[in-house]
Amino acid sequence: MLLGSLLVLLLLGTAGTASAHAALESTDPADGSVLKSAPRTVTLTFSESVALLDDSFRVYDPDNRRVKTSSAHHAKDAGDTASVTLPAKLGTGTYTVAWRVVSADSHPVSGAFTFSIGKPSATTTPVSTAPVEDPLTGSLYDIARYFAYTAAALLIGTATFVTLCRPPNPTVLNKPILMGWWTLLAATVALLILRAPYEAGTSLATAFEPSAIPKTLTSRPGLALAARLLLLAATAAFLLRLRGRERFGRVALGTGAVLAVGLALTWASAEHASAGIQVPVAMTSAVLHLLAMSVWLGGLTALLTVLYRSSDLGAAPVARFSRLAFASVTVLVVTGVYQSWRGLGSWNALTETSYGRILLVKLGAVTLLLAVAGWSRRWTGRLVGEEVRLQVPELVRAGADGAAASGADGEGGPASGDDSKGGGDGSPDRGDGSQDRFRRGLRRSVLFEVGVGVVVLVITTLLTNTLPGRAAADAQQTATSAGIPAASVTIVPFRVGNAGGKVQITLDPGRVGENSVEAVVYGPDGGFATVPELRLSFTLPAQNVGPLDADVKDEGGYWGTNTLNLPIAGTWTMKVTVRTSDVDQVSVSRQVRIVR
């Protein structure tokens, strides 16, 4: 009952979402506005429902002191809003609001804006558009996600190979199944523990606060992870019940299919498919895509294991898997095309968004994977053909022996003498040697196929954590229509001797033409830092343009300029030079995409 309730909550919770990743549509007060009197509330409106955090709002006064506010809540119980109540009396000057929420597809989104009371301050508070991200938390969360995908493929694919392909010695696959189950369990527990600091952008220490996991379990991603743990418990009981069986009835196959679909739903209900257009179709596509990927790549691992550990593997299980893999690839192609269309929204997004560029890399990797799969199918065809060739003489010989035995008077022995061993002409049969050669070739091709499959899994994990192209376009459009600048923000870490830090560089609007630049320097502790000199230059190697000096000036708290002109769209190289003393400085380069 508990598992069923969690799955129902996940499915119902995915209905009615508007776009993958929440886009900020409006702010009240408006960004950059000057008010005659102090507002009582700050309200943000998004393109889809958002979840709120304990620290969703940080409001700073003109003197860079944090303003005490109420806890964040949804305005008028509208799920697509975030609001906070301000103190009754606020002084004159410019206030900065930094915000952070979790969008419906489980990814945190953040930003910042300003408003003024009476008149703007001479200088504004240089606040980051997001809390300082803890790199260790983010890295560990991404690693756990990758292991979860890999383990699911290993568990589902190997179990499917055992039940549908029926290898002669299935016990050699017990270890991969157990490895897949335990790895998925460990990765799921890790994701559950890391979810709270990942959402808040804080260190690992906050994961062990008493309220962390209970709060995570009230969110959609937390429910999905809890459901996955319950499904893994049910899967363990199911596998123990089937231990030792070589044949599986309809009830067993149906139960296994339900468990596999349930596991796939725990991903689809908490990632890109759960938000955006055509949510029911997208979730169905995502489930089928994940299952097909698992059956193909996990089945390949199972086949490779059997090829190395089972000497009596015949051609029949290999041929069954070949047909199963072909069906899986067909499902992957159909669902992949749909998901690509849904995520991109336009052809330009293929080259102009991070999602599109990663998708092109995945397309190349999948194309290579299909080519290697074709190579494996050729080896499979040769192995099957060789086994059939060897079976035909045996069948003919068995028929001849049977006919001779039935027609004999009891005189003499076998009609054909002692030719039963070897070929018909008495020569030794070379079939075993050919089969061994074909098995070795199949092992090599499957090993290569598994290696490329691992690369595809890594790219898939990156895609699920990247803003889809359609959502990026929607965010830019809503931001522009709401008067919110669609700026480009780049974080550049640096190290000079034993000291280090990072520079947050904002290009507004990050397009061809005149841009304003704001560069904020942070120290190793994440706080604001001052440096004697900061230089920025931009070069477009493809067009042999530059370097263009940004000529940033120290504005008191940040370095900036309003006169940087970038005349051509493309990928520019931004060189950042930070001088920390009279003799110590370092230069770091980063790529920046400038669009029309």
C-alpha cells in the first residue's frame, strides 16, 4: 500500500506542469524599479510550479546587511509563485533580492534582482545570483546519479537476458544481478542523503541535520527515491523467490515487468519528462527509453559475461538476444527522436544551447554504438550459421544410423563403419575451431559495444542535468517580456600560490552588440574579496577578432563597464587576469557563447 501510494503521488504530481525548468516570468516589485514607499512583500511568478527552500529568499539592504523576512511561501496558495513578507519600515536606497527554488523537474534554479525605495543607492550590493555552490556536494550528487543509471541498466538488462534469452548456465549471471541491485541501493541512499544540500547549494555537513531527510521526503524527488527503495526491497524478495529456476512462467515474467516499469517511473516522475509539454506522453516515452536502454546495454554486459564464463554457450541464446537488442534499439530510436524534439524545440537549439550540443555528442556516440552493434550481429550470424552447419550432418548421420538399425538382420555393426567421428571422408571436423573463432570475435565486439555504451550512459546523465533547449528559449523569452535581462554568467576559479578564489562574470545581455560587464571576486571562504587589479579581454579565434580589452573599472565591491562591444556571434575566449599583490597574478581563460 505504501509503495502504491508513493507511485500515485508521483504520477499525480507530474500533471499540469508547463515547461521543463522553471522560468521567472515576473517580479513584484519589478527589477530595477524605484518605489515611493516600501513594499510589504516580494513576490516572484514562475512558468511552472516550484518548491520552496528554507533559504529561498535573501534580501539585503543598501548597507549590505541581510533584512529579516518571513519564511518563504506561495502567494495565495499558487504553486507557481514564491513570496516573502518584508519588515514594516525599510530605509531609502537600493535593495537586492537573491532567490533560489526547485523547479518541477527537480533542478534548483536561482537568480537575483534589485528595487529601490525613494531613490537608488550610489552603489548596489554585489550579491551572487545563487548561493555559493559546494563543488563536492554537486560532484558527489552527479556521481551517484551516474551509478544509479548504470546499476539500473545492469540489474534490469541482466535479469531480462536470463529470462528471455535462456543461457545454458544462468548461475554465472547471479553476480552481475547482485552487483546491480546493491549498487542501485547504495546510489539511491546516497541521492536521498545528498538531496537536501544539493537543492540548497550547501556543504555535505547540512545533509546530516535532523530535518534534512524528512524535508526531502516531502518533495517529489524525495518521494521518487523512497519509492525506488521500496521497489528494490520488493525486487530482492522476488529474486530470492526465483533463485535456482531455469524456466519462468507468465506470473513471474509479469511481476518482473511491473517491477522494472516501476523502477523506470522513479526516474521519469522526477526529471525532464515530468515537466514541459505533453507530460503523459513524455513520461511514457521516458520509461520506454530507460527500459530499452537497460535491456540493450545491461543485456550486452550479461552476454559478455556468459561469453567469457560459460564454455557451453550455444548460438540460440545469442540469436535470441540479437532479436531482443534489435527491438530495444527500435524503441530507443523512436523515443529518442521524440524526446529530442520535445527538449530542443527548434533546429537552432542544436548548436546554440548546451543541451543541443550535448545531444549532438550523444547522437555521435549512439551512431558509433549502432555501428559496433552491427558488427556484433554479423558475428552472431556467423556463429548461428556455423552451428546450423554442424547440426545438419549430425541429423543426417542420425537418420542414416536409424535406418541402418531398423533394416539390419542383426548381422554386422554400423553401416558406415567408424566414420561417426569427424567428417564424412574420415577427416577431423573443424567446426569446434570455427565456433571458437566466432565466439572470440563476438566477445571482442561486445566488449567494445559495452565500452561505448558506458560513454552513452555518461552523456545521458549529463543531459538529464542540463536545461533543455526549449526551456532555455522559453526562459529567455519570458525574461525578455518581463524586462528581466537574459544575462550570461560565468564562474572562473583561480589560484595564485597557496591562495585561491573565483570570479563571477556577468555579461548583460550576452548578445552581439554593447554589453555591460560585472565581475565579482570571491575569496576561498566564499565571501567577497578585493584585488588590486582585474583585467578582462575577449578573442574570437574563428574570425581572428581580438583581443578586445573590456577595460573594467573598480566600482567598489565589483569590477565593471557598460561599454563592451562584441560585434560577432560565436564562441569567444574570455581571458581573466587577477592580480592579488604587487608581484602575484594569474590568467585563466574560459569559453563564452555570444548569440545574435
